[in-house]
Amino acid sequence: MHWHNTESLFKVITDKDTFYFAVQGTKLLRLSLSEELFNAYVEGFLESNDA
């Protein structure tokens, strides 16, 4: 993913599963990630937005 276009990263937890999403412009993208990879993406997202 290219972080400069990403506006939001989030996850939805239900009683059946956990789902990961990213928002880029007008697109809502469902991500196929592990919890560890999602956390690494969140770290990268936050670091790139701090710059």
C-alpha cells in the first residue's frame, strides 16, 4: 500500500471474525492481514503521517 494516499486504517471485530480496512480517497479496501501485519501497517502509517 502507498501510505501517502491512505486516509484511514481500521479493523472491525465481530463475534465471528476480525476484518481489516483501509480508506484511500473514495475507496474502501478490505485487507487480508494478520493482526501482526496490521499493527506493522498502523505503525508505518503513523510514522509517515508524522513526517
